[in-house]
Amino acid sequence: MAEDSNAGDYPTEIDEYLTGFDTSLGSVNDVVQKLMAVSRSDQKLDPLEQAKLDLMSVYALNSLFWMYLVTQGVNPKDHGIKQELERIRTYMNKVKEITDRKKAARLDKGAVSRFVRNALWQPDEGQDATEHAPEAEHTEHAREAKHPGRAPKAKHNERTPRAKHGEHAPKAKHFRFT
């Protein structure tokens, strides 16, 4: 693009920029030609991916038209292309929301109900619920009488001993999921 005969038409300081622009424009032209050569039926994309491709293509072409208007001395902010680009951006945001909803974690209600059911305390069958409820164990003596062989319950102001360096902490009870 930057030949010696055209060197007098523009300042020499922008010669490198114009050469880069010409190279980039040639690359864009190649990509657009490849995109136009492939028919929609050959692409085999799901509808969401097809929408993304269509929106990207339309946005790119409208952006090129924006640049064309700038090179012609037309203010693109006063042209209808601005509203078109905003409309395309709103559709791009809608597609992004749909994609984000698909990626979002879903709650498995069955797993949650099993977890809660197994995590909650249940009284033994045939026994009064208040007799074995944790709130009914007020003294260590009453607890020892109901559960012989268990260690006494720690008081509120006592701290549970921690494992020292190199020792293993006692294993926590694991929930059984069914």
C-alpha cells in the first residue's frame, strides 16, 4: 500500500501505521471470505453457538462500517450505526446470561434432603424424644448414667485439646449418604 508514488499523498510518519492497517484489513478480508464460503447447514452448531457466531459476525461487520465512516469524515455517533451496535450488544448480553445460567451450579434436591435427613438428630425408636435429646442432659452425672463409658462432656469454658505438632487430631464422625 505504501509505494513511493503514493508517499506524497500522506505524511511519512504514518507510513508504518498504514502498512499495518493494510495487512490487518487483508486478514479480516480473508476471514470474512472463509465465513461467507461456509453454508449454515454445514456448520452443525447448536442454536446457542450459532447465535454467538451470528452476533459476533454482525458486530464485526458493523464495527468495520464504523471505521469506514470515520475514514470518510462522518461522525459515527450521529449515524444509525451507533444504535445498531447497541442493539447487537443487548443481544450479546442476553446470550451471555443464558450461557451463565447453563454454567451455574444446580441444586440437587434429593441429595440435599438426604444430607439434612442424615445430619439431623433422631431419637431411638420406642423412647421419648425429650429423654435422649441433647438439651435434656444437664449434668455430667445424668449423662454418665444414660451413656456409661462415654467421656464427660466439655464445659463451655473448657477448650477441647488440640493435636500438637506431629500428632493427628481425632477423626470426625462421617455422615453416611444413601
